[in-house]
Amino acid sequence: MVDPLAEFVALLRPGAPIAKTVRGADCARMGYPQTGLPFFCAALEGTCRVDVEGRETMVVHQGDFVLIPSGVAFRLLDPAGTPLIGTRRAGETIGPAELRLLAGYCIFGSPDAALLVSFLPQVVHVRGGNRLAKLVRLIEDETCTAGPASDAVLRRLLEVLFIEALRCAVDASASPGLLQGIADARIAAALQRMHAFPARPWTVAQLAKDAALSRSAFFERFSRIVGVTPMKYLLAWRMAIAMDLLLRNAGGVADVAERVGYGTASAFSAAFARYVGMSPTHYLRKQAETRLRVRSTVPLQCAAAEDVRHPARAAPRIGLPAYADTSEAVYAWTPVSMR
């Protein structure tokens, strides 16, 4: 049986090359603008608040995990909810650390990740997940030991951490999207059929039959739970597959058209242009040009202080430290107001 979440993750191609164990003493306050990059943090010690733009402030306790897939603006505050003011000191602490986090950014290998991320919750908050806690401990141990092939091990562990967070959110998510759809047995049946056979000429009536619902009941339930109509979801999924196939050179336009349910290359090209905003050929050319550009620094508004255990390996002053430098450090966090 096809697993929609597995296929979704395979197309999204998540990775997490940027992670750091950070400490906050006294009333540490950290802020990030909207970056478009998924952020995650796990509370190793202490308690903090996460203030995400457009949502109620969340209280994050030791053992909790937070994932912000869409990269919206947010702030990390002290337990009292102290407003974001001033700049955090670097290099030394006055008192004992009240907060210790494993924090970092994810990346998605899909060049059109925004299309897929739109079906994820804006925020995933997992409270005291045992499996996630084990993964976090493994990552923390690896950052401290830095043994042979440490970079490769950390990369894989962080990828698994991201996937496990999505798995935990299947039952916990209250936001419309794919995860809530998977948690609903009736809607999950329709999602499995669309993912297993994307090229079939599906109708709402056919999908409703697989979900054992009337056409009107299925349409309303799918739209409410997933956040889009069944046909809009099918179109989005077909286009995600098509973009992936084109970029992997898995056939010409005619072959891709057939694999995503279009009878002719011209019909597919017209639908692709309406959805993506450009023809398949133009899309491929644009992606090739994008890959040739020099990648910019991750726009994290912080500067790293000297590594507390390896002073010689001082982290860069702009952006999060290089992935290889994952030992615990003290940070100077530059506040950024949410827009």
C-alpha cells in the first residue's frame, strides 16, 4: 500500500545540515525574521516560549520539540514572555544556563518545496515524544564526540529527526493539511489512491466511493481537513511529481505528461504553465540557472561567539556556524522584530 507521507517526504527531500546546541543564561532572547527556511529546536533543559507570527505563544518544556516548516517569523522568549529587546551577550555568561536547545535550520532538496510545504502545518509542536527524545540525545552525543564520519552521521540523524517530527504530528496536528488528512481514515483512503495512481482520470465521485462517502460529504470533508478541494490537491500532487521528473531527466515532456495523467504533451505543457507560471522547458532552464548561482549565506540573524570547548575553531560572525562545527557554543543573538 502506498504511504502518502513517505512519498511526500521523498519528493521534499529534507535535510538538516545546520544545527547547534545553544545555551541561554538569565533571560536569553532570540529572534528570527521570515527566512523561508524551516527551523527546528528541541528543549534539552529548561523552558521557553515560542512566539510564531500569527499564532498564540507556545510554552516549550524540556523534552519538547518544535518544527516550523514554512520558515515564518518567530521569537524565542524567556519563560515569563519577556519582549524581544537588546542584544544577547557573547563569550561569557553571568549565571547558570537556564535554557539549552538543540536548534537549527533544515533545507529541502526539492526546488519547489513551497508547493509541498503548503500542505504541512505552519508549526509542529511535539510534547515529550520519547522517540524524538532518543534522536535528540543521539544528535547531542554526536556533536560532543565528533568521531569519524561525524558530519555524515549528524546529517542522517537530523533528517530522521525531521521525518519523525512529521510522523508525530500526524495525530497531533490541528491545522488543515496532509498530516490531518492522513489521520482521517476516510480521507486517507482517497489520498492513498491519488498517490498510488496519479495518472488516473480521477473524479470526485470516484474518490468519494473509495472513501465510502457520498460525493458531497467527501468533498466537504476533504476540503475542510486537507485545506483544498480534492481536485486541487490532485493537481498539486501531479505537478510536484512532474517537476521532480523533469529535474531528474526521467523522460521528455511527453513521457512526463503521460505519467501524471495528461493525454498529450501540449495539454500537459498548458496545465504546467498555468500552475507554475512557465512552460516545462522554461522551468528547466530557470532551475539550471539557479543551480549555477552562488548560494547565499543562511539569513540567520545571529553571530556566534568563540567555541567554548575549542577556542581555535571560532565560528563565523555571520550566519549559523558551518555544519562541521557542531560543538556547543554560546551565541550573541541579534533581535529582529517580526513583520
